[in-house]
Amino acid sequence: MSSEALIIFFLGGVVMVGAGILASNLLAPKSSNLQKAEPYECGVPTQGTSWIQFRVGYYLFAILFLIFDVETVFIFPWAVAMKKVGLSAFIEILLFLIILGLGLLYAWKKKALKWE
Amino acid sequence: MKWLYDFSYLTRTIHEGLSERFEPGTVVILEMLLVGLTFMLLFAVLGLVLVYAERKVSAVIQQRLGPMRVGKWGTAQTLADVIKLLLKEPLINKDADRFLFNLAPFVIMIAAFMAIAALPFAKGLHAIDFDIGILYVAAVSSLGVIGILLAGWSSNNKYSLIGAMRSGAQIISYELSVALSLLTIVVLTGSLQLSVIVESQADGWWIFKGHIPAMIAFLIFLIASTAETNRGPFDLAEAESELTAGFHTEYSGLKFAFFFLAEFANMFIVAGIGATVFLGGWMPFHIGTWEGFNAVMDFIPPIVWFFGKVGFIIFLMMWFRWTFPRLRIDQLLTLEWKYLLPINLMNIVLMAFLSLMGWHF
């Protein structure tokens, strides 16, 4: 099948989850109760909102990921063409990876990879 | 019986049978419905079988019996669990973002459904054969992380938020290693199309043909894909001893079941990709010139080979989960960024060098 058929897989996911949730809404018992609507945290009332600040470390890793993911996208066409192009492709990827490796080394030295 | 060895006979028969009875437009719609229903059935069966297998494998490893009461050897246990979950009240936290809370299971399941579309199950049994197969799978399977972040954020629960954040950091980090280890093999195949990759392994699987770099790549792929599916020892996104259940703490009933199903479906998808790229997909195992042995191996249908290899990788992942203790988040990120990623980059250069010198089969 051609790639237009992807729509059927998208709809498959929607239908499966939708039908399941609908059936469960029809079949399951319902009773409202203030205690049930509390966030599930060890039984004591929760302190403040749960939409809190979280550590900046996650953000650093997100940025590093962005750099290396773009790099991976560059490697995709290179990997496909590697055999046909030969030696020049090998030298070019070597330079590319050395520059990126230096970037990783810099992040490492700057302790961006350290979690504390 | 020849359709068992080449599914294009089966699909052609269905296509011709439908074309005789209906208009061309109706035929396309009917075929799409048939494909959709087949994959929904596959998902349901996968969920039932894999949950049962996981419980039995863990039971064997821990010297227990596992589920034994419902049905012969407990085989109906998962079915009973689904019915139980269906009848549970769907709870929503009073401060939750209701729209995003309900959207999250959809996002996760749609990502799993779209990723499975690209898997080649057997000869001629391939829903959509993209010419950029590996890129497509890498792109779509990483959409699932959006569902996890949505679930964690919208629940308005601190456990959920911490679980989702950890999971996000983990999945995006390990995605790099999954993609790079697959690319190590793409250097040899020269194509991203999964059917071409399978065909290129008719004379031997890449894990054997690609020498040491291919084996290193396979090991990295195993570790990284276990981490990407949030399974133990990398399951700190839902570490039950500290976070109750992580990002799906607030979910109950069937919505919780969908998160569970998506986890097992993702496990099947990464195992399927690993089997296709490293272990020859549906190609049988051949040894050089052993005619008799090869003939016996050819007798086993391709679909059995594919599911056998996938089952083997899934068994390995279950074995990991019940053997290794859980990592901390700093250990997890150290493993990826200071070990797997540099090794992977060097490995891909080594593979390019091997392919340049022609030192592979």
C-alpha cells in the first residue's frame, strides 16, 4: 500500500482508544466523592499546586539532545550514500564527527553532563 | 500452503476477490478497513500474550508459579484483567487539565499504531513499505514521549510530573543511540527501506556479516531500546517504590490499560526493528554450504522466523527487567552521554572504514 494508507493507522489508534474509553464510560459505575478527586499522594492533603518548577538540568539535556539529533539527521543521508561515494564521504564524516565530538567534550568539561 | 511462504498470493487473492464484486473505490475502502481491523486485532492479541508472558517469565525468574487460577495455566488471566479494568470507574483529579488528561492515551496509542505500520512481518506481508523506513520509525516512535509528558503534566500530581520529566529526559537521550546504532547498519545496506534491508540479508544476517561493529551496534541497540521503552532497569519514570506509578499515577480503568498496552506495543515495535535490521527479519538462518540444514531452515515459514526473532529480543528485555536493579537518573544520563554516545560515534566511523575497505561479506 502507498503512504496515504497511513491515515488508516491514525484512525485505528483513535478508534481503538475512543471505543475503549466510551465502553468503559458506559459500563463502569460512577459516584462522585470529594476524596476521590484529590491527587493521589500518600493520603495527606497535598501542599500547593503540583505545577512546580523543576530542575534546570532537564533543560540542558534537552538542548544537548537538539544538537545531536540534528547531527543524526545529517548522518542519515550520509549513511545511505556512504558506499557509493567512497573515500571522500569517509573523510568528510570523520571531520564532521570530530567537530561534534569536540562539542561533546566541551559540554563534558563545562560539567553540563553532570547531574547534581 | 504456498501463501504461508509468500503472503503476496494471499493479498492478491483478496484483492481480486473484492474487485470482482465491488467498484474500485469501494475496494480501496474495504481493503483499508481490513488492514485497520487486522492491526487492531494484532494489538489486542499482543497485549494479551505479552502481559501473560511477562508475568510467567518473571515468575520463573523469581521461582514462583505466576498466574495459575484463571483458565488452564492462568492463560485467561489477562482477559479477566481487561474486563476488570473495563468495569473500573474512570477517575479524574479535580485540578487536572481534563482535555490534555484525556488526550494523552490517544497520543500514545496513535504513535504506536503509526510506527507498527512500517514493520515487515513476512514476505509480502508489509502494510506500508516506506523508502525512508528507518527514518520514519525513528520519527514516529519518538512521538510517544509527547503523550507521556502530557499525561504527567495534566494529572496535576507531583509524582506524575517528576515521572514524566525523567521519562522525557531518558527517551530523548536514548533515541540518539537507537538511531545511530541503526545507521551503523545502514552504512552497509545503502538503503533505509526496510524491505531492501531484509532482502540484503538473504545470504547472512548483518550481525554476522558486519563483524565486530555490527555486534557492538546490536548491543547498543538492545540497551538503548530497553531504555526508550521505559522498561527496567531503566524504568525510573514509573519507579513504583518512589513515585507510585510515575506519569500514569492518576489514571484508572481503561485509560491506564492503554498506557500499559502502549508499553508492550512499543516493546514489540523496537524488537521488530531490531530483528529486521540486525537479525535478518523474516529471512531464515543459513550456514554456508550445508544444503540439508538450509533446506530444513527454509521449510520454516518466514512469519514464524520473524515472530521467533521478535520473541527472542522481547524475552531478553524481560530478562533484563527482572535481573538488573534500577538505575538512578544521573547514572542513566551518564551511561548514555559519556559511554554509549561516544562509543556509538566511533563505531559508526569504524563501520564506514570497514565498508570502505570491503572488509565485510
